[in-house]
Amino acid sequence: MLKPDASISRIDGDTPNLRLFALLEIIAKRDSPFTLQAIVDEIVSNARAAALAIITGYNGTNTVPTADDYSNAGLTGVDATNLAA
């Protein structure tokens, strides 16, 4: 059983690791595959929306989209070799 920790109790943590620990914390508290799927769907949806916001919001002076952003947005074929092209 996971030990509760206030630093990982948010599902929208600042890093993927925090989100993963938050998900594990929720799983430990709830034992339902339907609940788990809804949580996973929400995390994927939030990651996709955040990645799309970075990609579409790029104007040359703000956060530069990475290959991971394109992957998180569900776009394939973008990697470090063709990202700058």
C-alpha cells in the first residue's frame, strides 16, 4: 500500500513522475478497473491538450515544442532529427 504524501496528491502534478505517483496513490485508494480507466483517460487527455497548447501556441519566442510534445499530442514521425526542419 502506498503511503499518503501531500506532495503527490495532485493528479495534475508538475512533472510526469508526480502525475504517475498521484495515479498510483488513487489506485491504492480505489479498487475499480472502471475508475482506473477513467483516471488514465483523464491523464492522457490532459497531456494531449497540454502538448497541443505548446505546439499551437509556439510563436518563436515562447516554449519550443519538443519531440515528446508531438508524441504526447498523438502525432507520429517527429523526432530529434527532423524537429528543427
